Amino acid sequence: MKGKYLKGKTIEYDGSQLSPLWAYISFDVQGDSIVSFRGPCNIAEEFMVDIEDRRKNLEISSPDMLHFIVEYFGVDIQRIVLVQRLLISTAVDLLRESVYEEAEVVREFDNIYVFAPEEDERGKLSVSVATVSPVSGLIHLGLNITSEGTPVKAAGLEEIGVEDVDKFAVELARRFIEEIKNTKMDASKVRPVT
């Protein structure tokens, strides 16, 4: 798996980026990949793949997010959802090392929430979806950088103590790539049982 962080390049995530070979066509990153970038989020209805969100007419937007697009070849919908959960869990592990001690980071399935002691309710830090194309599995993970201007009670990376968003993006991609590589190594070192 390859990783690329588009440092200094602002891209508005509208959902169209969740398409097969986007990383290869746009940035010459071929094969299994995780590409990250910073920019606003405003998912257009035509690109909304979560039917539950679409039926509820949910607005998914944020003025500033850190985005991760994963493309993983040769998987079905169930497997890409499991890979999505691995990405979310990896993000939670890194967040727990990076945020203020008083901020509690919690994963609920494919969502990340933050409980801050001065707040009366939790803030939603992430948006995420996994789907499949004819050739690959696709994941989008977006992490709010700020909670201002979001349609729901949110939390932002900068507000909970992540001081260097660029460094965080690179480290999350690195750890995720290591997890994927390690699963393949572990699968290749055991003998089958009968």
C-alpha cells in the first residue's frame, strides 16, 4: 500500500473523490493507496453513497477537514467495511496519544467522538463511509479540524490538542499502511489446519 499527503494543497471534498482510480488519475498513485489532504467538506447529494444519510436529507459539511481516501483492490463490501474499521481504530489510537489529557476519544463503529470535560455533550470528530466500485473498495475518512460551522455538535483536531495537522496526517497514513502490511505478513506465516 502506498501513501501520499498533499501538503499545502486544498481540495474541497464533495464525494466525487470516492471513485475508482481517483488517486492514480489525479496524483499518479497506483494500486492500494491512502491519500490525504486538507479542505472543506460539502458532500453533494449525487455523490452521497450512504443511503441512510441520503434518506434523512442529512447535511454533511465542514469548513475545514483532514481527509483520507483509501482505495483497496480485490475486496467485497464486507471486507472494505472491516478495513474502514481498522483505519478508524488506528486513528483513535493516534488521537489518544495526541490530544489533551482531559479529552476522551471514543470510537462507535465507524464514528469518532470526543468528550471534553467542559462540554455537556460529546462532539462528533469524524465522518466516514466505505463502499465498493467495480474494481476496488473505497473509504473516505474526514476529521474536523475545527468544530465551527458544522451542522451537528462537533469536535475539531486543533481544539482537542492536535497541534500539527500535517504531522498527524502523515503519521496516521504511516500507521495504517503498517497495519495493512502486517496483516498480509501474518497471513503468510501460518499453516492451514484440517
